[in-house]
Amino acid sequence: MGDISADSPQALQLPVRDAGHGVPDGAGSGTHSWTGPAPVPDGAAAADLWHAAFAVLVHRYSGQEDIVLARACGAHGTPVAVRSALGPEPALPALARTLAAAHREAVRDSVPGAEADLGGGLRVGFLESDGTTPAPEGFALLLEARPAPDGPRFTLHHDRALFPATLIARMAANLDTLLSDAAARPGTPAAELALLSPEEHRLLRAFNDTARPYDRDTPLHALVEAQAARTPDAPAVEWRDRVLTYRALDREANRLARALASHGIAPGSRIGLSLGRTHHTVALLLAVHKAGCAYVPLDPAYPADRLAAIASTADLAAVVHEGDGAPGWLGDGPVRALPWRELWEKAQTEDERPPAVTVGPQDTTHLIHTSGSTGLPKGVVIGHRNVTALLAWARDTYADADLRRVLFSTSLNFDLSVYELWAPLTRGGCVVVVDNVLALTEDEGLRPSLVNTVPSALNVLLQRGAVPSSTRVLNVAGEPLSRELVNEAFASTGVERLYNLYGPSEDTTYSTWKCFTGPTDGAPTIGVPVHNTTAHLLDPLGRPVPLGATGELHLGGDGLAAGYINDPERTAASFTAAPAHLGEVPGGRLYRTGDLARWTEEGELRFLGRRDNQVKVRGFRIELGELEAALRGVVGLKDVAALAVRAGDGDTRLVCYVGLEGWGSPRTDSGGEVGVEAMGAHLRAKLPHYMQPARIVVEERLPRLPNGKVDRKALAARDVDWGQRAVDGGAFDDPDEAEVAGVWSDLLGLSRVSPGVDFFSVGGHSLLATLLAARLSDAAGRSVRVAEIYRNRTLAEQAALLRRTRGEAARAAAVQAAARPAQRRRAVADTLRESARGHGVPGAGAAVFLDGELELTYHGVTDTVSGAAYGPDTRQRVTCVTKPMLAFVALRLVDRGLLGLDEPLDGLLPQAFRRRDGGTVKVTLRHLLSHTSGVDDSYEVWHDTGLPDLDSYIATLPGYGQLFEPGEVFAYSAVGTSIVAALIEKLLGVPWRRAVNELLLAPLGIREVPGTLTEGGHYGGTVSAGYVWTERVKGYVRHDPPPQTIADDAAGSFSVCLTLDELARIAMLAVDDGVAPGGERLLSAGLAREMRTPQIPVPGHHFMHAWGLGWLMFGPSAFGFNSNGSGHHNFIQIFPGQRSFLLLLANAYPAFGLYEDLLRSLTGEGLIRTGRPFEMEPDDCAGLYASDGYRLEVLRGAEHLRYAYSERQPGGAWLCLDEGDLVLSGAGGFSSMSEKNVLAGSISFIPTPGTAVPGFVRIGQRFARKTR
């Protein structure tokens, strides 16, 4: 009998029917009866032997050493609780006598009528029956035993809702096997008695019938080489705008492999890689294999101590690293520091043929380091056959289309990366390189066919709607997968299959798999073993547990790693010889995973948790002992407990409890007292970010069990203060703190937060830290690493980090500009010359600001007659740029407190906000600047009604109707800009043109523009002629615009003539968020960013996605303007994340093709992008759409929508100007198709807010409401 501790046993758990599997009709109590074998008394009563045998059966099925069963005797016996502890020594008769004595004592101490206290969990009991008394009720499982002439008569009473009949039948057979073995081997310890029948052994072996033929001896890189020979021109690797074909990848890897050898790195060596992720990373990994070596990932973000420990235990020959100087953690040891740049430059001189190196299937491909309970990471040694076995399963499981574009998002430090790299590269697919899977939330152009991630990251992607429509397959691994997540994935995405994948690093990424093709009712299993892998559930003595019982999962087969590098002790403890009775190949090994599981009735594995102190948090494998050991490194800390607990939002977080009793205050080595912050800093210096606790809780003493150990259950049951009480804040004086608080609000859902709050104490974790780092990187214009988020945990610290990073970005830009040839800037200049000639554009100027340097370039002539050169003094009419110019001036007045961004303005300028129905509309400055005021005046704008000045135009506004409520729908017009100009004049008491000169142009050093139209000749001959393309001559025809100043009325579209340099100054102001080139801040950073923050979507447009406060948005990563008029075409596109911009002034319209070429030379991408997909039924679009000046009638034709477009004539009559078909376009709108082509643009139907039914139409830049 084992030791029974003074504390209560765990609640009894037995395998029960899986949730979601059908419960039989009329489920209630069921029975299964049979005649069992006669026991060998050996001094014990038969009933006591039956009781003991049943107790052993329950011990073995539950996997629990300490249990409580009820026992009742006949008609006069009330069930009493009898506790049993199964130790290694007693034989069945001795156990029977011990339990009998315990039963007699329990009967003596029992209270008549009281229910047996079985300690929670399932109620399981044994009944010694005389055959006349019914079995007691209320038991999930009860064995009734009575003697009979031909052998004992057994009946298993069971709850049919919990126990399927097949399981009960197997339990009966197991009990017979156990009793028969006890009779055949008297004296055998009860814990060692046989339990499984021969039939059950055969069934379990069938579950492991996974052997499949594959090429066992070909090394990994040879498989990639074979694929390169099959598809040499197919894309193999994509990173941003860079693509390597299979031919290019193979040749680059060959040169890099030879370069490694030239640096003295011999086959069989291990090479550390401490690099970022680019397309070259993939080539280098392949090169390492071609050189006969193994790679060892060394994440630069890891603490120096951990990197040094990995490098030391791995016996590295070299470390390839970024930068010129050797990493500090390498020290003065024998490991060679090899800068990537040096290796790359050497590779360019090498032969592109593969090196002559022989690599065998047992040779090492890479090491994966996992958390170790001793405080040091363990290096798992993976070989070529291990990886090719995994790929053979992938070949049989995934279609070529699934692997067409696989997202390479997992760090090389984790084994999911092995699948992401080599599965596509051995099948002709493309590896799409990103920093992490949350790149999907930022970049819509990745278009992966397969995404491989952990459930917690998938949950973030689903919450943000970031799983692309291109994704066919989701692989999830690393954490338990919930039914809810499976169902949400199928409900909210277009994926066809979702794989739940399980496997430790020691078995090469994936060991078992389960495929879902739609929603599921039951809790997901981890499925069945992958090909050439076996899975055994064993008890502590190494024997298979019964089907349905809990056992420790042991893995065998071709995926098993060689062991842990230079660690024979831990290798021997985890990798053991496979017992012969399991049917493994002779000499086979098993890996003890430490995971608990059970077989389901369908032959699938259900994961049940861990048997030790290891946990997984967001896919990261963590030994809590390693975390505790690191914390004990603080002098004086000995009473430490680390736990993984579930927070209120369902997120799993690490918590460390520290007890001070008997130790005083913890101290550093120098004797100073250590607080919680210092403890956290100590951990951050020792452990990677994913092992950092969310909270460190210091207490006087930690709760104890009677045996003196820390009571972890009591700690886990406590409520943790996640810091919500500290969440209390208001307005921020510091704009950087306000900006970071806005990001926190988006990520954490917090509406108020104070500067001192710790990000990780209020819901932040590694996934959100990755998103936060990406957002701060975008804001700073330079990369912010996740490790920096962990070092700067509070809001105030992160605001300071943002400031520092912005400063570093500026300094780095200056250094880079001086040290690196401006190839991309020169490419823009070359493209301008070549493309302008190709498109026939007479003259143009382009400006590119990149890496902190501005380059201006010019081409052609201002006038084909005079031949005057298009150069620095050339001015061009830039229509609509006054929209951001006036917005800038108005927002400067907001900074001064003269205007409010969201306050109604009718009190300031009543005549602008009255309508013809007599009412006054509540419009704000935000509405005016974002074109959402609700008034459309575009008929008057397009047809120049001859209004002489701004005041005359404003006076006409009370004659307009209000088409929609302010803020609802985008409608491009002159209303907003005109009213803003009038407001500026009213508040400042000067003409608005003068205000623009004084508040914007003068501080930027831009020449003052004339104050009235009568001074229009001010620019003289510096204004370029204009040219318009005509189909008749298949070329550009001269069009002379009148001399221009800032136009004075709506008809002039608020145009201004600028040189390229002057336009660049305006763009630079936008890049620097309101700071003038001389360093003067003209506009607060927050309002400057508001100008480029999307306020309202613009549906159905080819390249305009949304409108900000003055700027339009080109998708999520750029803003600017596109304008045209009088034979001029102008583009401004600003990329705030890269702190760069591209400008084009062309004296020809249209010049889309020229700008497309310039943009592609700079970014690899074009301007024209597909907008949102069309989401409305075409039939719903039919109807009449009308405004004051024009109307569009839409009819449902046989094959297309038909339209008729009419405009109001001066006398009030309506004249039909065009009719034809509407054809659905790729931009989410329609194109008009007619011979006249009067509309000459896209037509977009806009739903009434809150519905999917069209309520408005946008015709080019005109707007109308649906009237019927």
C-alpha cells in the first residue's frame, strides 16, 4: 500500500464520453454483467479481493495513485468511503486485506444515513452483493460482485451519459485479465498485474500502423535542389518586394555555402545565426545544409546570458551576425564572429555550382533550444532524416495549391519554422517571409495560401479580421485548440481546412494531426500519429494503459531527435529504449513527452495536460522550474513559486509568487534591497521575453501543504490583481504619451490609463507586444523590437522609447544617406527620363525623399514650341493642394484654441449652415475637412456658375439641400474647403490667402502667392503650358491655362502654382508631422497625424481608399494627393512609416502611366490598387439617384445594369447626356460603357449607413441620393 498523505486526494477522474459525441436515447443507468474468473484467496476473502482488484482497475484507468471509493455490503450496508493508495510493493491479497481493514474502520466510524464523502469528482463504488438487494443509486460507476457456483458474477452499473458501452465492456475484460494474472502469478505486486486483453493490444498496435515509404536517405537540401531543377523559374522566396526564383535561391545558396567553407567552416560544424529575417535568410539556411553544417538560431532579442549559454553548449564553429562588430555575448572564446555583410560579399565571388559535400541522413540539420527545468536551455539535435520524414507526411497530406504561398512567420528558434520553410520549398511553393504572423494585420498584400501559427495568435487574427481571403489552410499547434476557435475560423474566414497539430521539438515539429473541414461539436483532439511516427500511452511502469485511460504520451519513429546537445544525462532521461512488447523496430527509442493523453473510441488522442511543471503559454514551451531558478538568482530569494494562470479574458499568463518569511528582504550581490521592479529587471536579463511573468507577487509567506511543500493549488485559486486598479488617467500633456495611450486603447480595450501602468499588468502579452512594437515602429519610422517593449513596460517608458527611436531614425537616415549610394533615388531619376519619353509627356519633375535625402530631377520642356527646359523654376498648376494647405491653417487655429475640431460651427458662420428648408445643420470642422458635411455642390463646381468671389459662393449655400447627415458618407465638393476659408477670414480678420501665406508658406520658405486674381500674371512665363491627351491624334495636345494664383472661388477649385521644390517643402512638413525644415513646430504632432488619419472610407475608387483631414489615403501605409486640370497632372504620395515621399509634376494629362513607373521603381508596387469587393446585389442598385444639378437612372437590363445620365440646363430643363451599360469593375464599383463616355470614370453605389442597400451613388466626384 502506498503512502496516504494527510491532505485530501485529488477528485477522481475517469475517461468519460467525449462532449459532442452522441448520447444514447433514454440515457440513464446501464448495466453490463458477466462471469469472472475465480480468485486465489491466499488468506483474503473473495469479496475483499474483488474490491481490491476493482480499486487497482480504477487506479490504472485514472492514473491517480490516491483515490477514494465507496464500499457497501449487502442489504444492511450503507456505502462508506474507503481510501486506497496504490504503491509498488503489495500483491493483490495484501492490498485486499489493507482495504478490508480500512473498510471495517470506516463502517465503525460512519454516521447512519450519512452519504459517503468521496472527495469530489466521479462517484465510484464497490458493492458486495447477495443478489437480492438493488444497487445503491447516485454512482457514476459501481461494480456489483456476488459469488456463484461457476465463478463470481460481476455487474458494472454505469451512467450511460458518461460511459459508452464499448468502454464498459473493455473495463470488464481488463478486470478479468487482472484477476487471471493475479492467479497465474501469485505474489506479483498489484501495480504490475496485466490489464489489457490480447484484443486490446492488437487494437492499440493498429492505431500505430503509420509506416509509409519515403526517401529516407536523401538529405534535405537535395530535395530542394531537385525542386529547383523541376521549377527553376517559379518564385521560391518573397520578402517585401524582393522575389527569389528557385534557380536564384539555389545559386545564391551554393555561393554562400562555398563562402562558408572559404572561411574555414568544415562539414559537420554548427553555425550560429543571429540575424533578422529577409529573403537572404532562407538562402543562408539552405547554404548551411549544402555546406554539410547545422544551424543554431540565436535570436538577437534574447538576453546576452541566454545567448552565451546556447553558444557555449552548442560548440559553435562560427556565428553569422548583423553589423560589423562581434556580439558582446560571444566573449573571447574560440567561436568565430562572421559578419553577414562580409560573408555576402565573399559569396559574390564564389562559383554558383553546388559544393562537393557528402551529407548523410543522420547528420544534423539544426538545433532547437527549449526551456530547461535546471535553469539552462536544452539544445534538441535534429537530423536530415527527421526533417524528410516530416516532409514525406506533408507531401501525402497537403495539396500543391495549399503550399503555393506559405507564410514564413515563426522564429527560427521554434520548430514550426521547419515546416514553414521546407514544406513549400520541396513542393514548388513560395515562402513568404514576414517578421511574425501578426504581419497579416498590417499588410493586405501577403496573400498566403497557408498560415501556420498557434491558437492564441490565430485568435488575434480572427478578432482583427486579418486572415486573408487567399488562405486555404490554417495549421495551428503549440497550445490546446478550443472548439470555439475552430468554429470561429470557419465562420469568419474562407479557409477550407484547419489542422490541429501536436508535437514537441524532440519529435521534429509535428507528431500527430487532426484535420477539420468545418465546424465541430466536440472538443478537438490532437488526432492520430503522422506517417512513420508512433504514439504510445504508457503508465509509470512503461506499460500501455487501457484504451480510454490516461497515460503519458511516448513518441517513436523517424522524427525522433538524436537527443540534447552535449547533455547525455538529460538525453538518457527523456529518450529511452522502446519495450519490445510495443512493436517498435528493433533498437527503437521512445521520447517521454511528459504530456498526458488518452485514446478516444475512434482511435484519436485527446490531450489532457502535463504530468510535470512544464506549461505552454501562447505556444511557447516553458519549464516553470527554469523561471523559478532564475528568480532564485536574486540573493535571499528561496521561497519562489511560478504558475501559469488564466486571466479573466481567457489569456494564460505567468505569475511568480515570492515568500519572504525567514529570509528578510531580498538583496542584490552588492547588498542593496531588491523590490519587485528589480526582480523583474533581473529576470529580463536572464530569460527571453516569452518567459517573463506578467506579475510578481511578494508575500510574507507562501501557503504550505502538510508535507511542507508550497501549496500551488491554493496559489492558483487566488485572484490576481492584474493592475486594473492602476488604470486611471485623463488627458496627456505629453503628445508621445497620448499617442502610445491611443495604441494601448486599440490593443487592450482600455479607455483610460495612467503613465505609470505596466503594459503586461493590464492584459499585454507576447502577441500584443508584437503588435505594439509594430505600431510604434510605424509611428517612429524605425524598427522597435519586441525586446524593447519588455524593457520599457510602462506607458511613460514606451513614450520615451518612441521619442528616442524617432531621434535614432533621423540620425540613422543621415548616416545611411552619407554612407550608402542612393540607388533607389537614382532609379527614380532614370525612370523619369525613360518613362516620360515612352509615354510622350513633354515635361515633368519628380522628387523623392528617401533615407533622409531629397533628390529633385527634371525632364523635357515646358513648351514644345519654345523648347524652354522644364527645371527648378518651372511652376505648375497644382489643383486641390489647397485642401491640405487650408486644413493645416485651420488646425493651427485649433492649436491656438480659436476653433474646435468637433464643435458645431453654425454660431461662427450662420449663413454657411442654413439650408433651404429653413433649418440649420450641425457641421464641425472634422466634417468640413473630410468632405462629410452632407452637401453636394459639384454641379456648380463643374459648370462654373460665374460666382465672382468667396463671399458670393458662401451666400449660395442656404439654397442647397442636405443630402445626408454630417459624418455619414464621403462626398467630394468645394463646400468644406470654402467654408473653412471663410472661417479663417472671420477669425483672423485677414483674407484667407494672406493667412495661408503667413501661417504656412512663409515658415516653409515658399514664395508668397498673389493676394488677388488681378495679379495672376505674377508668375509670368514660369508657368508651364499644359497638354491633354486626345484620342483623335493619339497624343497630347497643347492646352494653355490662364495665369494662376490661389484661386478665389469655387470654380477655380482652389488651385495654386508651385515649383517642385516648393511642393517638396509641403510634403516634408507632412512627413515630419508639423515640423518645418528649420525645426520650428508649426502644428502639434497629434493634429498633424489627424490630417492623415482615415476619417471616412471612399468606396469604389481605384486608388483612393479613405479621406483624412485634408489628405487622402492610399491604402493603410501612404497618404497624399492626386490632382489634375488644364493639362497638368500632379501626384503627392507620402510614406510615413518609411519617412519618405514621391512627387510628380507632369505638364500632361493623364500621366498615370508615368507615375506608376516611378512608384514601381521606388517601391515595387503601383498606385492602382483594388478597392473593397462589391458587396451589394446589383438588383438593389436599380433606381433613380438625383441631386440639384444631375441625376442618374439605373435600370436592370438583360445582362448588365443600364444607366441614363442627365444634367440640369440653365433654364431648369433636364437633358440626357449619356446612356449605356454599367460593368462591375475590380475596384468595387462600376465602369460606364458607352460611345460618348461622358462620365469617363467609375460609378460607386454607397449603402445607406447601417445597411447593405444602396442609398447614394458617386459618379466620378459627384454625388446623388437615391430617390426611388
